[in-house]
Amino acid sequence: MAGIGFELRKLLREESYTGLLRAYGYAGLISSGPWVLSILAVMALGVMSLVYAEHALQVNQFLVSVTYLVAASLIITGPFQILFTRFVADRLFAHERHRIMPNLIGLLSFINILAGVIGIAIIGFLFQGEPLLYRLEMMTGFVLLCNIWCVVIFVVGMKAYRQVLWAFVFGYGATLAAGLLLNDYGLQGLLGGFVMGQGLLLSILLYLVLRDYPADRFIALDIRHRNLTHRSLLFVGLFYNLGIWADKLIFWFNPYTSEPVIGPLRSSPIYDLPIFLAYLSIVPGMAVFLIRLETDFVERYDAYYSSIRDGGALNTIQEQLDAMIEAVRQGIYDILKIQGITVVALILLGPSIMDWLGFSMLYLPLFNIDLVAVGIQVLFLGILNVLFYLDRLKEALGLCLAFLLANTGLTLLSQQLGPFYYGYGYAVSLLLVTLLGFILLDRVFKQLTYATFMLQPQTIRHVE
């Protein structure tokens, strides 16, 4: 493991408070920086545009349009993101680096066709009463975002975290600047600035890939071959992204909890604001998650499988396994501790935050439960990543499907129970699948050495 892991270990080896703070700060920026930057840039553009009172409605339309573009593009590309990342990892392991770039071009070509067909079908027919320029900008933004998510997941998979962060700095900086310059043109100007920024972001990300990866041909789509991919990852990505957005979609399209904004798009003022604010609290937990995953766990993981490959003694292998399990436990404990402190602090500061932002105190109960839900989501992500490392894809698929079904069912139930229970569907569903994930991890670790040896046919033939 190169890149971020080496830098974090170097900072942690300083054994000083300064090194520790730098490591956690660096990890926080790398893991959550792009996400936070995109949210803050879009929101800042909206807030700055509100100085023109006549643009208030159009600013809301802009924010809702961008939210739907992000949600739709993540759901559409979700099935291919993890699938392609695993494909790239397998090609690197097989020393077939030259096959990466043609397959990225092939994937982007396929995504462009898919996004184009879906975009034309939805934007072309459901937005017929809207201005042509708005529809063209929505179509372009949707295709660009679909491309961006595929390239981002690839670059992040290659551990180029810092390059991704700087790409988002320039991309969303351009979004903010272009949006302010075109602010006088209302909704189309704001959305045009967003599209320009996304175009720049995609160009930078593609440059990073083209610079570092050679190719022996222009285009390929090897992920269509079953023997080169893990098809279950298609459904892992689909179910996870649908699970993340299920509660939002239910609140958006329930006429009792939403209002029309533009065309077929609706928003839920009572639900959207608290969950948006709560997501900004994810940074400390993600910093701990990245540090523990890329340092302690990866070192123990490498040591365990090196012992197996090198024919180590059984007691040595078991010691390495125990160390890996302890690294996972310590990581979970640290996430609970840091994210728990963050949640408690923000709950205590909640009234002051609402007052400072000028929002009603009626948002406070939902904000508090969303804070808890987001904290649990960090744990869920940690469990999924450990399962990915251990190649337990069926377990990861089951957890993502359970999350989707639980979030959908419990969110619908919370709406039937009334406003006091809003947000509990999302929080309880994450709690349930996280607890289930702990049980699955425990079972996986108990059987890991046996399962690993059973997957070594050469070893078995040698014993016979």
C-alpha cells in the first residue's frame, strides 16, 4: 500500500502531539475534503446569490437541481464504481498495467451512452415546460457527474487522495467563481457555472489518469467478461447507493413531506436541511477510519497473508490473524470514541447552531437523530471496507441489500408514525445493519484461516 498510507505512518511515527494532529488533519482532509468542498461550494454559491432578493426562488431551484443530479448520477454509476476498482486492482496484481487505460475509456464510453439515454428520457420528456437552456445544462451536468464519479473512484482506488483533493479545490473553486459571474442570468446562470466547474474537474481528473497510465490500445471493455470481474459488486454498488438515498427519495416524493420546486423535482424542507448539516459532522470519524484502515489494519493484513504465502507455521499465522482482528477492534473503538464525542458536542451546540444559522428550533430533534445516524454510517463503511479487503463479497452484498430494505421500510413507517419519528428510519436501519455487520465479521474472522487454505488448490494437491 503506497501513497497515503506511507505518509500517515510517517506522521504517526513522530510520536508527538503535533505529528498526531497533522496525521488526523491530513486524513480528515483527504477522506472528506472533496465531499465537504463540494457541499460548501454549492451552498456558498446559493447563499451569495441570495443577496439579490429576486433570485431567492431560482437559488432554491438551483440547489434542488444539483442535489437531484448528484443523487441520480451516483445511483446510476454506483454498480460500476466498485466493480471497476476491483478490476483495476486485479490487473495491477497480475502486472497488466497496460490494460487499465483502455478499459477506463471503455467504461466512460459506456457510461456516457447510458447516461445520455437516461438523461434524454427523463429530462427531455419530464421537463418539457422548462427553458431549453436549463434542460441542456441538466443533461450536460448529469453526464459530467456520471463520468466524474467513475474517474474519482478509480483515482482514489490508486491511493491518489491528495491529487483528488486538489482537483476538487480547483473544480469547485471554478464552480463558485463561474456561478457568481453568471449570477445575473438567474437559474440558468447558476447551473451554467456548476456545469463549467464540473467540466474543469473532470478534465483535471482525466489528466491525472492519462499522465500515469500507458496503453497498448485505445479502448476496451473487459469488465464484460465474467472471468475478469466479480459481478456481485454490481449489486453491492447499486444497493448501497439506493440505500443511502432511499429515505431522501421517500421524503421528496411524499406530497405530505415535500413541495414542488421545478418540473418534476420536489424537495423536503423539513428533512433536507438537518441531514445536510449532519453530514458535515462526518469528517472526524472518516479521518479515524482512514488512519486505522491504511495503517494498523493494512499492516496486519499484509503480515497475515504474507505468512500464509511464505508457508509460515500455523501458530505464527494465528498470531498474525489475532493481530489483524485486534486492529479492526481498535479501529472500531476509535471511530466510536471520536465520532461519539463529535456527536455529543454537536447535540449540545445544536440550539446555538440553529440560532446562528437563523433556522427554527423545530429542526433540532431531526438534526440530533441525523447526527447519530451519520456517525453509525462511518462504522458501516468501515465494516464494508474490511469485508472488501477479505474478499467476502457475498456478506457485503447482503449487508447493502439489508440496508436498502431496512431504510425503505423503516422510513415509510416513520412517516406513518408522524413528524416526531422522522429520521429514525435512516438511523435505525444503519444501526441494524451495523450490528449485523459485526456478527458477520466475527464469523468471517473465525473461519478465515480455514477458508483461505481451502482456496489454495496447489497446497491441497501437495498434501495429497
